Amino acid sequence: MPSTSSSHKIDVRKERSGLILLKFGGSVITFKEKPLSPNMECINHLSRIIASIDKPLIIVHGGGSFGHYWSVKYEMHTKPARYDLKGVSVVHESMIALNELLVKGLIESGAKPYSVMPSVFMHGLEPIVKRIEELEAIAVGGAVPVTFGDIVHVAEQNYSILSGDALMTILAEALLPSKVIFLVNVDGLYGDVGTQNIIREINYETYKSATFSKTTLDVTGGMNRKIEEGLKIAASGIDVVLVNGLKPQRVLNAINGCDFEGTLIRHEERRG
Ligand code: IP8
């Protein structure tokens, strides 16, 4: 069974470039149940943390009550299709609006965000590796690229939702950051329905053999998808952590590589 000890250290010996890839979950930076409502208090406290970090960093953010609200209304999914073009415009605009709120919060806190739409480094759903490498160059130079889940043009009149979680895997596989952190609105991955036990550490084997039901994972709100993406990233040899983004000290500890509270998806030795 996965470990449930109270806290643990990230294996710093495995760190490489020093780049940190950080996802601000939509449920952290917005109030998901109320359409188009940013959680400004949270945006501001995360912004202050980012301003205090002196490490190369790339931020991806989710859609929360902005992008998800409109994509549900216009029945748009992660499958390329001919969606209502009004919906395409509205979803895209809402993500730009949320990105602007976040970027403004970051600037006001003294960070140096540099907003980058996914279409800059993605050709539809395919990564443009050279463009992704530019994001790392920007981060190493001291600015913080901030990108986001979006609706992307695929071909002709086909568009697709590209989630921020999928972007995390794409960026991680291209850049092999030292650390990948998902900020979520819960304390980590819960072990079972009805218990408050957080799974402290999992890897591919323990996850597949453990008795998490799909229902359990769904109850934690989109956690299943994060774990699946996290396992893909861990397969590239990178530790992935899930941390409660509403608890600033935990976020800071995870970024700084100190003991942190949350779930660690332990890296696998790199294949090939
Ligand atoms: O919140 C979704 O990104 P996510 C983006 O990371 C849109 O799944 C446009 C719904």
C-alpha cells in the first residue's frame, strides 16, 4: 500500500536544471461553483510567494469558473471537433481574462510574469519543442512564463480544449524540470471514501495495485486526471507533488524542497 506517513522530503539528489513547473489549479485561483469569480485573496498570496522565489519557474493555470464554465455551456471537450465558434471565442476570451487577473496580481506583488498563450508553443495538440525551450530560456533569464489551459485550433474548423494538466505533461516531457508541482484545493490524494487519510506517496506500481475506486478519485474533484498526468511525468524521471494551494506555507515548502504536506508521485528511473 502507498505510504501515509505525515510528511516527507523530495529527493533533491535527482534535481537537474533547477527549473520548477507549477500548476495553479482552476479550483485554487477561482471559486469553481460561482461563474467567472476569481479568488483574488488566493491569487494575491500565491503571487507573493512567486515574487519571493529565486528559481527558474514556469506557471500553468487552469480554467476554473472561467474556461470551464463556458466550455460546459457550449458543450466543448478535449476532443477536436467543429464546436460553436461563438463558444470558441468566449472560452478563449475568458481564459485570457483570468490570465490577465493572475498576471496583474503577480506584477503587483513584484514578480516578473510573462504571459504566453499555448498557441505560441503548440501546433494544435502537438508541441513545438523549440518554442517550449524558449519558455525555459525566459524562466532562466528571471521572468516567469505564465500559460494556461485553453481552446486551441486544431485544423480547418476543428478546435479542442487543451487542459492545463495536459500542458503540464507536455512541458515536463520537453524540459525535464527538477520538480513538478500541482496546486489543488484539497490536501492531496485521499486514500478511501469516508477517511481523511492523505496518501503521502505513490508510484506507478502502488497506484495501479491500490484499491482507489474511480468514484473515490472523482469525489476529490478532477484528481484522477491529475494523477494520470502526474504518473506520465514521473515516468520521465521527475518527482511530482500535489499540494493544497490554499495553504501558503505548504506551497512554499514544496517549492523550496523542504518537508511538505501533500502527495508525492515518486519518479521512475528514466527509461532509455
Ligand atoms: O482547468 C481547462 O484547463 P484545466 C481550460 O487545466 C479550459 O483543465 C479552457 C476549460
